[in-house]
Amino acid sequence: MDFGIKDSIIAIITLDRNMVSSSTIPVFYANTEEQQERIALLIAKITMGMVHDLENGSYVVVRH
């Protein structure tokens, strides 16, 4: 079984509306930091993933 990094990324949550959406990874756009954090935490709960702050206005939810 071959696992790449894109197989582990569940979602990207960002404040940056200029971020290009991916054809394989869902990108969620938030209006505020509070909304971004809430979306990330809910997606992580639902998918049993972990939230990582990329410190560039984006969070990524991954499954380890």
C-alpha cells in the first residue's frame, strides 16, 4: 500500500481567498480566524484527523 502526503491531507482551511483550490483536497474558505478555527476543529472531529497551523493564514487537517 503506497501512501503519499496527499493521501494524508483531509482538508485545507484558509483565510486567503486567492489560494487555488485543489482537485483532490477540499479547500474551505473562512471569513474570520474564529470561523477558521471552528471549521478546522469540526472537520478534524468528524474525520478523526489532526489540525496543524501552517502560520500563513491556513490550517491543514491530516490523518496520521
